[in-house]
Amino acid sequence: MDIVDLYLNLVAFPSPTGSEGHLAKYVYHILRSWDLPAQLQEVERDRCNVLLFPDADLIVNSHLDTVRILAPFSYEGGYVYGTGSVDAKPGIAMMLALARDYGLRLGEMGVGLAFMVDEEGDGRGSETFVSEYAPKFGITLEPTDMRVCTVEAGSVEVEVSVRARRVHGAVPWEGGDSLSEFLKLLARVKRQPFMREEHPLLGPPHVLVLRLEAGDGVYSNPEETRAMLEVKILPNTDVNEVIERLERIFGELRIRDVSRPFENHNSRLEGLFLREGVGRGGMDSWTDAESLFSVGADVVVFGPGRLSLAHSREERLHIQELLRAYRILKRVIEAFSEGKL
């Protein structure tokens, strides 16, 4: 199978987070069928990372899972459509193509592969990987619109609740309006000092309402408004300060997730991509790269596809973009193996 066949098969293979174990086994058996020493690293029951030469100095990695299926697979006019066509089946296809094209020589070049689970969940795949391995370098394959990224935004994800006294819908002012109060508190978040910061490659922070529930169909005021919020965080922002300010605004809240931002200053890997004519960019969303960075890896994020198309019903990628990204990746790892950092 060439890289296009690999990619088409992967996008057609559903692997929503939590159910990506079958795809992990599929990837594992492909590698073993090529007589490569692939191994499984258990993350939790029925969910394993797939590793090839995990002790290598450079780990190329991407994730096997996707969000829930929002768009069906199709292939038309050179475009591949469907959930995973951008995030992140291109990376998995490129990694398998590396294994096929270089075989055992990949390990001799100092390059390993890590196919991770749970990136779209809690990031336990990469967390488990770095609990056993600490690579010196990392290339995380994600949609960056063909830019090399050494800076990545983080986020704080919280659940909040605002309550009011339920009264007849004709006289809501007698009980209050939990939805209106929530919107006022949300506006306060947007006026916080950390929201005025900006990064040249990431832009300003933002607040995203991931879920909002208010009212129950009864003719009365919204007794309770519940929301899930994500606050984007830049590398120089104090994460603890953000949490403290959110607690001050909303009172009690539930912290669902904290994804820490990072900036990899003076990356040696970045230079290899820049020599290929790749531009600089910033990764606006958390990726498994942060886990590698946390154990000291010189890590960059790179890949085909626009991030804005991921997690959408319009997710798509042109085959030529995949092929161009793969050519660049091959030249980068060959330069790495020749010591041209």
C-alpha cells in the first residue's frame, strides 16, 4: 500500500476517542506484517499506544483517536472528506509510510514512531509514553497548515453553574434570570488582564462556550444555567492565576482539564523545517507535543490541513497536501539522521 491507500483506509476506519483500540491493533498488525518490531504500550484496558523504536532520539508521533464522527468518509476530486481526514489521520498515514519506506533502517537513523491514544480525551496516551521514555527530539504531526510550530497554546476547561429562584415566566424579575447573570459573568471573564495579552504566533486568548444549558421548557425563568467553558492560555500566562480569577467570578466551579502552554525557544529541529521553505506558525490547541516538551524534548508541531476544518462537518484534505507534507517530513528526518541540526 502506498501512502494514499494507507490514508484512505485510515480515514474510513472510525476511531472516536475511547474506541480507538481497534485502530491501534490494525496499525500494530500492519507494522508486524512488515517484519518490524512494533510493540503495544498499555494505557488502560483495550487502549494501547503502538510504538516502534521508542528509545530513539527522535520520536515522530500523532494520535489514533478522533472526536465523535461528525462527517462521513468520502473521496472526490482529490479531496478526502470525513472526521479524521485532517485531525489526525494524515499524521498516522505519514508515520506508516515512514515505516514502510525505511523499515529497520528507521531505528538505525535514530528515529522512532509513537501512535498515541486519547489525545482527544485526557491525553493519557502521551502521558503514559513519557512515563517510560524521554526522547531528545519530537515531531508531533497535527494540522498546522504546513507551518512548523514551536509554540503551543494551553487552556483551562471548567464547568460553572449560576442559579436563580424559579418564578412564573410572566414576572421573571421577581426571581432573577440565571442566563442573563451568566452572560454578565462571562463578560467579566473577557475583561480580565490575562485576556489582554497577545502572542505574535498565537494571537490573543479567547473564551469558548463548549456547552450551555438553561431553561427546561416550563413557562418560568431559567432556574439554573450550566456551562462548560474553555479559556485559551498563552505561554507567559500564569495558569493558577487564571483559575483563581475564574473562581472569584463564578464562585464554585469544577475544573475539568488544565492543558499547559509551552514555547520551545531556540529549537534545533525547527531549522530543518525552515530549510525546506516551511513557514513559522503557532499551534492554537493542546497536542501531545506538550507531554514530550515536559520531559525535555526539543519538539515541534507540523502537518497538513487547516485546524479550523478539524472537529467540523466540513473536515477535508487534498491528497496533494498530504504528499507534500510527507516529502518534507522525509527530508527532515534524513537531515536529522545525518546530523545536520
